[in-house]
Amino acid sequence: MRIQIPKYQVAKIINISEAASIAVHSMAMIANSSEMLNVNQIADRTHSSRNHLAKVMQILVKNNYLSSVRGPNGGFSLKVNPEQISLLEIYELIDGSMQSHYCGIDEDKCPFETCVFGPMLNKFSAEFLEYLKNKKLSELIKIKNQ
């Protein structure tokens, strides 16, 4: 028997939280901007919630990735060279350590000797982890309609 999944619910092979996605996109936009960008500008461009974006930006400021200036001409600027920031750093700052082996059931508690999903989950996870580790913020330079 097949379970009917509502159309609004979409399964994802690799799950990136909205907060981590906002962090990476915002950092890339700021790295590519010659002027400071504020929360409203970034929220408009990423179609993100202003409040959620503000919380993510606070984390980035608190951890010394960004500096912020308040006021009408304020906004955010990078505190770190974008060539020195990997996407993995940003991802893990927001979502915590990325596991390279994960299927939803702890390996210790799984009743099967080998993973029911085969080697694919580990392969996807390892490749994605490697991508994030090697991709620098400075490499994300093409933003459409800027």
C-alpha cells in the first residue's frame, strides 16, 4: 500500500535548513557587494522572512564573520576574507556538525547488518560534505540581476 503524500510536502535527499541556506546566500551576497547590505535588502533578494534573516545575521555577527552598522546607511560587511571561508564553516555554524553517515536510525540501534539504503546515502553525504569543505565563499560570485 502506497501512502499518499500531500503535494506541498517534498522529500529531500540532502536537507539544508532554511537558516543555513539563508546564511550561505546572505554571506555570498555581502561578499559580492561593494556596499553594505541591510536586512531588508537581503530579505527582499532571498525572499526570506526578515525576522528569520535577522536572527541568522546575529549569529554571523556574534561569531565574527560579519560586522554590522546600525542606522539608515547601515548594514553588514564581511570581517573575514571570503577566500578563507568555506561553505562548511557557515553551514556548521548554523546547523552544527554535519554527519557524513546518516540514515535516520543510529547505526548502533539498526537491526540490519548492512544499511538498507546501501552505500548511496554515505556516498551522497561524503560528496556533499567534501563540496562544502572545498567551496569557498569567494567562489560564489555570480548573482543574477545584480
